[in-house]
Amino acid sequence: MELNIPVHRRITLFGGGSGGNGFGYGESGLKMYFFGVGDSGTLVVPISFGYSSLSTNQNNDICAVTMQTQAQCPDKFIEISGPSLNSGFDYRW
């Protein structure tokens, strides 16, 4: 999901994020319109910062399927998370 707030003819603030089982992210930033105003021939360059997270608990998922007890299936939780810096371009034909 993304929210865009125009602050100038060529600058838009935006924020967005999403998540699900084992992942999530959020970001906010600027979209700068270098050429055009959104129609054909427009070049948009977004720059944003945010936070992302990935996690898994594979053994508990396997244990639930095989009906093993917690003692037979130790908890192994893995998480990777941290800040992000993003940029790119969007040219509209």
C-alpha cells in the first residue's frame, strides 16, 4: 500500500509498506518529476528510506506437520532486519 501527497508540481511525498507471515517493510520518501507532470514523456526519480524485516521459524512449521513435541523440535528462529535506502527511475512512454 502506498500513499502519495503532492507538495509541488514536481515533488510528491510518499509513504508505504506491507507485510505478511515472516516479512514486513515500510518506507517514506520523495518522488521528483524531472520531465513532464505524469503523462507520456515523464521521468520520475523516487528516493526513499525505510526498514525491512524477514523472519522464519522453519522447525516449528515442520514440527506442526509431523506432530512432534517441542522437546523433539527445538525452536530455531531466524530474523534479518535493518534500514534500507532506495532509489530508481520511472519513465512513462
